[in-house]
Amino acid sequence: MTEQVIIPVEQVAHEHVWRRWLSPQTALLVVAVIYVLATLPGIRELRTLLWDEAIYASQFATGAHPLRMSAPRAWGMPLLLAPIDVLTTSTVAIRLYLSALSGIGLFLAFRPWLRIGDAWVAPVAATVFATLWTTTLFGAMGYPNLWLAFAIVAGIGYGVRALGDPTDRWAMVGLVVAFVFASMFRPSDTAYMAAPLVLLLLVRRVWRPLVATVAGIAVGWIAWGGESFIRFGDPITRLRLTSTTNDIALGFYPLPLVQAADGPYLVCRPATMCLDIHPLELVWLVALPLLVIAGILATRPRTPYLLAAVSGACLVVSYLFTLDWAAARYLSPTYALLALPVAAALVAAVRWRRAMAVVIVVALLFHVGMQLRTYQRVTDRLSASTLRTTLQAESLRDALGVRPDCVVFGPDATELSFVLGCEGDWSADSPTPADPLVQAVTDAGRQAVIVVRAPDTLPVAPDGWRVAELDGGGSRYGIVSGP
């Protein structure tokens, strides 16, 4: 006679609660919360908005003049910033807003992958991606690349789910929304990374997800094309201007991408700015392709992670053959996609041998330590730069009486104009009061503000203009028209 084992109802309920709280979705939520906390120290260091951020934030900001959006820029970032910009131009408020949204973005990006393959891959992949210095730093900054990364990871995830079940209504909705979001930020990059998914859907003749993907991408391109006619004449002219602005040069440029990966500049233009390579901080970059291959080979099904890897590689190729300079943030979408097969390799290793968990934890701690070194070096430079902008703006207000309605001229015009509530014109490296654009401002009864790095002799200031050296270092002088 078989002895029956009776398990108390309380014990079953207790185990059910623990399984729920230790679920992959809960782990992903915890990773997102920790990520938000990790972005907060950067808010203290970045006192003002940087060049690109000021351009995006100024488009809808109350009390700020819209700065010129050049041909390569899309409207995703200004629209994302609009809800906070219409309320305040406070840098702290803007960064807190972005920090909170980035945590939500990380969670939503990897959430579709909870239902693809091993569910634990999603939180591990989010962890791997969140530990990169670029992901942590740009979580509280107004640049489009991180948001493109979130959208494209979600889009590929929903695409895989729709491929497996074309009747999955939520996957279809997520697919459209993700690619609309992505294409509004960077339409060309979105097209590159979506190409493998579109091709796979086409080969397998899964029409509804294919239409959803193409429709989502088309929204961003329609907005781009419409703006091309309105502001630049036509799309061909806009493409030509984009090529000129970005210094497109066909060739083969792998080294700049490596040099940019450990900073210390956000943009290595020219690439020689970032020649100081730190080998230990780039170990992860060497291990990355090996882990990606291992993850693809070790998991079932392979298609989702192979698709993520190929999509990420498409973006790398687009930069590899067109730019002889680089910015680390440009490859954030690639790193986000490659984090998925990397995570698959790590999860497979732990399931193969539990002892591998110790090895992986030690390796991750080393990785995080190296990323923190890079993060600190980058933020130290940015902290000094934004402090200088803050002090210069205070000098212009207090010592030279700068008030709206004003126009700032010079290389620092973009950052300073947003802080001061002025228009900005950075078209001249060394503007003078005699320049036609400056004279047009004063003739209109507006205040002209010229900020220059002091050469041997300062530009001659006409009668009624005020001149003063600005606080913050850098040998910056302000020349302000009356009254």
C-alpha cells in the first residue's frame, strides 16, 4: 500500500508566493529600479544640458528659443522631452524625468523576451546592458541612441513572438508601437536593424507581422520625408546636407569604434581625440563576440538570438563603412541586442554547471569595476565642462546684464543660450560686433552677446558695449551690446 504524503495548504501557498516573487519578470523589474538609481549620480555632475541636448530640449521648452535642428536630426527626442519642457527648463528636473523614463524603457524593452526561450535571459540581458557606462550615463541625458536601443530590442522581441504566433494581438500592437517609436528617433538606423526581421518575415511569408513592422518604420520615414520638403527643399537635398554635416566618408573604419568605447569624450571627432586606450576597460569588447556565438549555439530556439545578433551587426556595418570618427553611444542599440545572446550564454552556463554562477559573478564584478572607471573618467570631464557653462552664464547675467530678448554668438552659444533664455547662433567660431548677423540683431533692438576664447587681442567693442572675462576658466570673454 502506497503511503500518501500530504502537503499542507499553507506550504503550497508559501511556495507559490516565493515562485512569484523570484520570477524572471520580478527580476527584470528589480534590474530596472536599480538602473534608475545608478543613473542618479550623473545628475549631480551634469549641471547644464550639453550641445545636442539643448537643441532637442529647446524645441518645446517654455521660455526658450528653438535652436536650429540640422538635417541629420529627427523629432523623437524633442517629443520625448516635450512633457517636461513645457513645464520647466530646469536641468535637474529634465534629468530626473529622463532617468525615471529610462528605467521604464529598460523594463519594457526586455519584457517581450520573457516569453521567448528561457525567461531568465531577459533580466540577465537587461543587467548586462545596464552595466555599460554608456547605458548608465545616457539614462539621464537627452540623446536618442539609448531610446532607440530600448525600442529596437522590444521591436525585435515582438517580431519574434509574432513570427511564432501571428494571431498574438498584443505582439502585433507591440511590434507597431516599438518600430514607430524607433523610427521617430533614428529612421535610418531603425531601417538597418529591422532589415533582418523584415527579410525573415518575408521568407517565411508571415504577412501580418511583416505589414506591422513596415508600417511602424514607415511612420518615422514619412515624418522625415515631410520635414525634408518643408525645411530642406526635398529628401535628396536633406540627405546631401546630412552627409556634409556628419562628414560621411566611404571606407573601412573599425579603429574609431574601438577607440570611442572607453571615452573619455562623448564624440571622438576627429578619432584622434580618443587615442588613449585602456586595455582592461575593453576586455568586455573582446569577449563580446565570443559570448554572442556561445549564446546562439547553446540555446533553443536559436532563431531569436541569431536574429538579435544579426540586427545589431547591421548597425555596426552602417557606421563601419561610413564614418572615420565615432561616438560610443551610436552603438548602444547594438549592445542592447547583443546582450540577449550574451545573457543566453550565461544562463546556459549556469544550467550546465551550477558552479559556473560563481565564475560569472566574479567576471561581472570585474566588468562593472572597469565600466565604473570609464564612467568616472567621462563624467569628470563633463562635470568640469558643465560647471564652466554654469559659471559663464552667471557671469553674463550678473556682470554683463544679459536678459531676454537676446542672441548669443560663438562656439558655446548653443549651451549658453538655453540657460540664458536667448537665441543661439554658433555659425561663427570667432564672431565680432562688426559681423552682419550681429549687427542685424542690434539694429532690431535686441541684445547681442558674443562669447569668445580670448586671442592675443579681443574684438574691438563699439561704444556702449560691455566686456568682461567670464568665470569658469577657459579664457572666455563676453562682449554684450547695450543697453
